[in-house]
Amino acid sequence: MLKDKNIIVGVTGGIAAYKAADLVSRLKKEGANVEVIMTENATKFVSPLTFQTLALNPVYKEMFKEPRNYDVEHISLAEKADMFLIAPATANVIGKIANGIADDLLTTTIMATKARVVFAPAMNTNMYINPIFQRNMEYLKELGYEFISPGVGMLACQTYGPGRMAEPADIVEYVKNSFCNKDLIGKKFLVTAGPTIEPIDPVRYVTNHSSGKMGYKIAEEGQKRGAEVILITGPTHLTPPEGVKLIRVNTTMEMFNAVKDHFDECHVLIKAAAPLDYRPEVVSDVKIKKKDTEKDELNIKYIRNPDILDHFGNRKKEQIVVGFAAETNDLVENAREKLQKKNLDFIVANDISRDGAGFKLDTNVITIIDKAGNVIDYPILDKGEVARIIIDKVKAMMENKS
Ligand SMILES: Cc1cc2nc3c(=O)[nH]c(=O)nc-3n(C[C@H](O)[C@H](O)[C@H](O)COP(=O)(O)O)c2cc1C
């Protein structure tokens, strides 16, 4: 994925410098050529030898030293870079760049480059929320410098809050995404994900096992390929992909209304959610109490929710509408019927009783059936790969239409 990419990793003097070793190792595994520039203070946290060994390249530190060759190092590194990744980025280095200070090899090289510069800040929470730091970061963002948000958690200084450097795996994902082919710029995607919940009383509700993983992966894939993505999600435990517009809903009716609000402005609707078909006819506004009798029963009458896919499939104009069919039997037959009835462009069917398929897993086993009658079976695949296949098919259909 990162083959032939020159990534210059800048390591600065924060405690998260040890995580940069993992980052460099991961970038190498993705095929990147990695060169490391360390600040003087960074070398107090981790030895340059660690980075030299992982990157299989010399580590740069000093600006004024006998040249290894006749290139001026800060200029040659600045020119060859496809991306600068400063991880961890101290408050100090961000402040220096924001104020035009170039007093060591790293800051001078960043100042001299035309490549993209990405900072992964890491610092104590009070430093992070300090208005001076925030102002420096906002100013750099305005100028086009990129930031990978730090996580919230327990920091090395024993305080809890934002400031923890993003995990190396997530930073690598960010880097990979940013080199990804942006073939969906100008397209607007509406993606639904997760279950819905229907309240019974103020403390109880009914729901299903949908995890939202498939819909989130589709939203992420669309977003990284340049589409504007609105993700309408029921309750899940997932972290939403960066850069998508997130709309959280609880009930099927709320999901229906959210889709209605945005459907007309979208080119594509992908309905990966599993909204509940029924809801209790009456929702008690006080907690339903059990009775102390042996024959105590609770009978709830359920009424139909709107069928979101059917509604919008049958009202679409130019949009591509994609549905999912989670089945336990007669997969292709049931999915084909759904495709026709709901006027879909294609349907992604999966037999949730098969090994490797199902709501909570990271993999899926799918069959895609389109309106032209093509049926394609896929082997067990990671949900990210399934998302790519779905988005590729949507893109091919959009191209055929235009
Ligand atoms: C043990 C220790 C940990 C530090 N951790 C951080 C940190 O996580 N983030 C930060 O911005 N500064 C941190 N600092 C302060 C920086 O090292 C200091 O601002 C230094 O000037 C940064 O230099 P550099 O940006 O040139 O690498 C830490 C200092 C010490 C002594």
C-alpha cells in the first residue's frame, strides 16, 4: 500500500517517542521508505539506534555536521518526502512551526518542504487544552497542515484527558487512507448502520444483534476515497470514521426521518443498518412493575415500522440504492425478491448462519445480486474488503449511468 512512498518521520521529545518505534516498524511493513529525523530532546527518550535499525536508514539529528554526501540534508529530505509525519509532536515543535521558527534540522526541513505535513500531537492534557497550543494548532490547520487527534485516556503524567498520541496502527491507517485513490470526489453517500432500539418503558427496550461494523466500514471506505459521507447510525460501540458526518438515532422512525432529510441531496444510499421492523404500540412513560403473582405476564403489542429500504428504493430518481439481506435460508431467492420489490440497484446478501458471516464478526461471506440478474459469490472476507467491493460496484454503476 505504501510501496515507493518516502515518509519522513519526525520524532520529538515527548514520552510517546517510544511509540514512534512501533509506528516506524508498521510503516516499513507497509512497504514505505522511512527516514527518521529526531530532535535533540527526542534522543533523550529513545536511542537513534532503535529507529536506524527499524527504518534500515540512517537517523538524522544534526544540521551542522560533516556532510555524508554533498546534498544539503534539510533540502534533500524536504524534496524527496511524500509526507512528513511528526509523531509524537510536542507542544514545542508545533509552536515553533506555527511561528516560523526553524532552529534545528526537523523544524528547518518542515519549513522547507512542499509535501504534506501531518502532526500526531502528544502531551499532558493541560498543555493540550492551553489556548496558546490550541491557537497554534488551529492556525496550522488553516494553512493546510494536518493533525491526527490525540486520544483521551490516562497519560504518563497520571492525569486523565485528551493528549495521548493516537495509536500507531491508527496513524498508519490515516497515512494509507491519505494515499488512497480519491475517485469519489464530488459524490455524496448516505450510509445507515447498526441496530435501532425501540423503547418499552423508560428503562427497557428491544433491539437486535447488529454491531454496525459493516456500515461503518462502508462509510470509512467512501470517505477515504473522497466522497462526502453522512453516516446515520443506531447505537453501537464503534468509533466513527474520521471525516464523516455522523447522525445518531435510536428508533427506526428516527432513522427513517434522518434518511428522508438527506436522501434527495445524495447520489447513493447504502442501507447497511438493521432497523427493527416492529415497535411497541404503546410506550409506557413509567417503569412497568412486575406483579407478585404466579400468573404474572407481560403482553406487548407490536406494530409495523416503516420499511426504509422499500420506501426510498421506490422513490429514488437518479440515486443508486443498495440494500443488505441477512438471511438464514434460501439466500439468493429471498434476496432477489427483496431486490425487485424494493427497486434496488443491487443487494448484498449474507447467510448469517455460515461460519465467518454475521453481525458481530469482523468478516463476512457475501453474495451480490444486481438488477441485471448477475449473481456473484465471494469467499470469506474482512468487512473492510467487503466495503471496498461494494463501493467499487457502486462506482461502476454510477459511471454506467453517466
Ligand atoms: C519526561 C518528560 C516528558 C515530556 N513529555 C512531553 C510530551 O509528551 N509532550 C510535550 O509536548 N512535551 C513533553 N515534554 C517537554 C518537552 O520535552 C520539551 O518541551 C522540549 O523542549 C521539547 O523539545 P522538542 O520539541 O525539540 O523535541 C516532556 C519533558 C520531559 C522531561
